[in-house]
Amino acid sequence: MSIFFRIACLFSLIALSSCGWFSGRIINTLEPVNAPDGWGADDVKIFEMEVEDTLTKYNIGVNLHHNNKHQTFAVSMKLMVVSPNRVIQELPLNLSLLDSAGKYQGESGTDFYELSYLVAERLRLTEMGIYTLELVANTNHEGVQKIGVWVEKAPLKK
């Protein structure tokens, strides 16, 4: 194998890992909202994941991409975790867009901010099968351009 090929493979792995492909996340989504001016209560985002082991605990989070046109500086929503037997766990969320100094949080581009929030830590999913994760806005959120979820296996406690 040539040295050039090996170097190209190494750079490819580094690029993929920096994009989150090898971050250990089972799901890592960020989907555009339906309205051009923001995320509305009628735009429910639905994601699925398969649980094959009921002893594993999971960390669940929300990904959010917004511009600075949001009026309330927080995004109020709920995350519905729906089991294969339709048992619903509702997690109310109020995600702040500002840090303690009053500045927008997150990775910043020229006209947007990307945030990732941990919203459920070490959650045990007790049924095997397909779970549905639903994000529901409590009101219209002007400026929210993309929304998604991430799920990872929680590390074992020492």
C-alpha cells in the first residue's frame, strides 16, 4: 500500500470523526423546519431508534440551529419518548439560547448558531423494539431553522 493512500485514509478518518460519524451516537439528526420563518407547533419532528438491550441506559439530547431572530431567547418544547407498546414519556423542555452573560450560546456561523443540549441522562428504555422520539414545539419559534435529536449509550458509572 502506498504512503499516499495511507495518508489519504488517515485524513478521511479524521474528517469523518470531526463530523460526528464516530462520536458514539446512535442517532444524530438535524432536520430543517417546514416554515421559512421558524419552527411551529404544527411541525412535529419524529425520529426512530431500535432498542435491542433493555439494560443499557441512554443519554438523549436535542440539536438546534437558529438565527438571532428568536424573540424569547428560549425554545419551549416537549420531547415525547414513545415505546414500542405506545407508552409515552413526556419530557418538558425550555432550552435557553443565551449564556449567563446574555450572549448567544453555541457554535456560530455568519448568521446562525448551532446548539446541542443534553435533556435526559441515563434514561433506561425498558422495552425491546422501535422507539419513537417526537419533538413538539409549545409555540411558534421564529428563527429556529433546524431541529433534531441525538442519542448515545450512557457510559457506565464507576
